[in-house]
Amino acid sequence: MNKKYLTKQDVDGLAARPRTVSKVSIAEKVSEYYIAGGVTPVGKKLAEDIFRIMVRDVEIKVREVLADSLKASRSLPQDIVASIINDADSVAVSFVQYYADLSNEDMIRILNIPSLSKQKAVASRMNLPSEISQYIVDSCPEEVVGVLISNDSANITLPTYNVILKRFENHEDIKSRLVYRNELPTSIIEKIVNSLSEELKKRLMLSHNLSSDMACDIVEEVKEKATLKVSEDYSSDRQIEELVHQLYTSNRLTSNLVVRSICMGDLKFFEYAIVYLSNTPITEVRKILFNSAADFMVRNLLRKAYIPKTMFPAVFSALKVIKEIHFDCCNSNRKSFVHKVIERILTYTPDGDELSEEDIRYLVSKIS
């Protein structure tokens, strides 16, 4: 076949059903001719007529080669585009991912086809419009949304990110993909940081242009959780007191760490921390903490230990849960305990202590 000239005989030859190898060769040659540019109107029409025959070919190999060859073309007739995108996955997927002139309507039609492979192909397209990103997040399965998030060229608006967080709140793969995305709005970082593993938090700090304050907060939280993890492994008062003493002498016994410990159910750590910070004997600390008729004494003890007043509700909530369920730090379920403490904080309304939404968000962040 002469690459420069397409004739009616070429079309007629295809209709006569030559061998698969011949048809594949013709598909490649005609596609190359079509894409190269400088095609006459007559030649363009003849090439498109050949494509119309080939997209209906019974041999899937022919259709696969044609679709793959045409993915770099522009302005194909809509009927040819529709034939390709509605074909088998092996024919359509590469074309769907790379053909530049798919309209938003085309992409939405593809997303409504029950084919994960085609949906993922749309989600991985370069410079995906924000409207299509929103449609994927609203309508497609987790696997497709994951591909979208990993597509750094896709346009994703803040409202769409918020839908992702709401819809996939407990999906670790989605959180991981968000962390590894090149750009992430600061407000989204703030919302997910407390629910990430320590490894993902470190990655978040490395991958995103975080403010120094936020980075410091993340580092501090990682250290606090690591410290309390060590404390969990200790059973005797002596071991825990030694740990608290080390933290105190190195100026690492912070209010955040102390409050986090009681809210995580680490009662012994909290007691000895208060001992060191308030210079009060352990017997007196325990007597005050569990004398339910004297909340003002607990407040005075916390003030003496320089615990900020904004953190008092978290401490009181944790102490009340400990008393109610007879919490045993060695045998009780810590996750269940933390959940109950958060519930208490969300409904905390004692006289004289009004919690703003910001206060509540801050306290919950110190627990979760």
C-alpha cells in the first residue's frame, strides 16, 4: 500500500476480509498516514472509511492495533471514537487513557460503563478536568478513586477532597495515596494528619511544603506516641517512674504528652507525670484524682502541674470514664477507652467550662 495515496481499492480490499496479518499492517499504515498531517480531504475521508470497517472487524487483534495506533490522533469522527470506547477492554483502555480529544461527555459515558479498567483509564488521563474528578469521587469504586488521587496531573478541587475524606474516612489506601500526592491543600493535611500512621506522617512532612508550626506539631505527636508506646510495655511503678523521671529531666514531659497519656488510658504514666510536675507525693496525687467529691482539688492539682486550663475537660473526661468502667490499663481495651473519652469530650458541659468547636477539635487531636 502506498503510504501517500489512499484509494477506493484499499477500502474494497478490506471489505474482502484479507488475512489478519495483512489487516493489522493496513491498520498501522493508514493510522500513521492519518496522524502524520498534510492529508488531503479526500485522503482523510478514505482513511476514516477504512477505520469504520476495521472497528467492526471480527478479529480483536485488528481492533486492538487500530485503537492503539489512533490514540495519538486528533479530531476523529465521533462514531469511530464511540466504537472504540465501547469495545472490549483490551481494545479500548489504552485509547481511553491517551486519546486527547475525549469530551467530558465521552468520559462520563465511559465512567458509567461497568468496567473498572476503563474507569481507571479515565482516572489516569493527563490534566483531567475537575468536573470529571468530582464525578469519579461521587460515583466510582475505591480502586478508581485511588487511581485518580495518584494522578498528579488531575485537577481536584477542595470540595472534591472533602468528599474523598468523608466517603473514605477509614480507608488506609486512600489516605496513603493522598499523602503521596504531589500537592495537597493545607486544610486537607490538617484533617488527615491525626489519623495517619507514623510512617505516613513522616512521608507527609517530606512530601509537602508544610509550615514550620505544623511540621513541629507532627514531629512532637510522633514522639509522644512513641513515648507512650514504651510506657505500655512497662508494668511496674518503678519502671514507669524512671521513664517519667528521664522525660522530666530532659524537659520532654510536656502538657500535651501528659494529657495524651490519661486520654489513652495510661493512668500510671499520668499519675507519675503529675507527681513530678506538681511536686506532689504519689499517694496524695492518687487520693486527689479519685476523690469524686472534690473536683476543685483536681483542678488545683492540674494548675500546680502547669496543665493548661483548655486541657482540663480532656483530663476530667478520661478520669470519669476510668471510674465508670473500672478501667484496667493492663487488661482493658484501649481503643474502646479512647472512643469513650472522645465521646465524653464532645458532650462535655460542666459549669464554668464552655468548649468552643476549636477547643474540641484540639482536644480530640491530642487523643486520636
